[in-house]
Amino acid sequence: MQKHLFIINPVAGKKDRSGIIRKAVERLLLTDPYEIVITSCVRDATEIVKNHLASASKDCFLRIYSCGGDGTLCEIIDGVYRSENKNCAVGVVPIGSGNDFVKYFSDIPAEKFRSLADMVRGKTENCDILSVKDSASDNNRVSINIVSAGFDAAVAKGMGKYKRLPFINGSGAYSLSVIECFISKMKHSFTLIADGAEIKDDNNEYLFTIAANGSYYGGGFKASPISDIRDGMLDFIRIKPVSRLTFATLIGAFKRGEHLSKMGKFVTHMRCRELAILADEKIDVNIDGEIVPMTNPVISVLPEEIKLILPE
């Protein structure tokens, strides 16, 4: 037996699409039981998933569809992670402003993910996720896409106000926030420890550092072009402080995913299973677009932790 659960974030993107999605679900004429739930606040999707998995019968496989943006997807993944019942899979119906995670699947058009008919018939496959733990409290969050700290976390923190402007999409909001942060702090001091070994860099200063499972973030920036969401590893990328003139060149290569091959003087890439980011004060950590202040965060990969639904 299987059941379909459509979780809709009505504030994802520029307009409320909950009515459109509800009608699209009804047109599918599903023979399996299904339910449509609309979120009402931040973190609501996490609680919805936890409650449904806790009450599901043992023989019921729950197919969960995240109808929203990357933040909605992250909340749903968090709900699955915190549930004892793992008899489920998660599909992405991207209707947010950025929709970066699905860009990893470059061979699947975005329209396929937005087609509910293709999604309900889609197959499942295993996918890694990342755990991000606060060393002071042991509280943790999870990420399916990218975790970062430094300049780009400051950019993500500033994106919110630009997303609210008319005619500004995720990429536009990211670019405007980049310009704002460009004239402020360009250096961040971290001690980085990968799989227990301290990284020895001059002055331990960075523009920013990334722990990636997926490839894209910031509304279309190809931050980790060689990521593999099934390899049991995270891609650890760190970028040295650069002059503002060099930054203007770097940002273009970074958006296109060319920084690993063309900016080797400033950019270093390696793979590991765990990355600790240490600093003298709390660090703003960008977790799939949400900024979470943490003390000495530790990021670790959780291999094949969830099942993803990919469109037929």
C-alpha cells in the first residue's frame, strides 16, 4: 500500500499556487489514498512529516511531495530524518524562487519535476544528506544541498529583503545581496578540520567555505560542479580572501562552475566525510538558504539517508 502526501508552501515563489496544485492533484484521479496539506509557518513542514510518519501503518509507503522552494524541501528532509519510520520517499515539485537542488539533475528538465503526473509515477533512489551540529548545544540540522559559512552566508542572510521586491527572482536577489556585501567584510577567520586533520592555510582567513552535497545554490550559482549525492562524501571547497577586483572575475567563474578549474590559485577542493568550522564567536551558517547561528559547527555526511522520487 502507498499513500501520497502533497505539502504545499503557499508563500514559496512570488504567488500562492496552492489552489493550482490542489486542482492538478484532483485531475490525477489517483486510486491510492492521498492528502494535501498547506503549511502555515516556518518549520511547519517538518512537523507535518513527523506526524504523518508517526501515524502511518507499517505496510504503508508514504510518497511525500515538497511543493515549494529549497527551504520547504529542507524542512521535509529534516522531518524524515527525525522520524523513526523511514518507509517513505521525498519528491521535489519546485515552485520557489531559487529551486537550486533540482538543478543538480541536469539531464532532467525542470518541467518534469513540476509535472505531478510524472512525479507520482516516478521511481525512487537513495540520496545522501548532511548533518550540521552545533558543538555547544549538540543541536543539529540537516541539509540536502549545500552548507556554507563566510561571505556567501552573509549574502544568503541579506537575500531575504531582496526576494520581497517585485520582479526579483532568486538569482536577482542573490546578485543584489552580493553587491551589498561586496563593500563590507571580505575576510572571515576560521580553523577548518577535515576528517580530524587541521587544514593549514596562511592566517586561516577565507572569503568563504562550502560543504556540498548538491551542486547549485544562490539562485543558480554552480558552487560544487562535481558533487555526487550518492557517493557518501561531502565536497569541501574553500576560497581564499581576494581583492575586490579579483572578486569581480571570480564571481563569474563561480556562477558558471568554472572556479575549480580556472581559479586554482584561490580555490581548493577536497572530499571528506566530516568538516568542522571553528571560530572565536558564533558563526552564521547557511543551511540550504536558511541562516542558523552556530558555535563551531560540525558538518558530516549521512550516506543514503533518504529516498528521492525522480520524475518518470
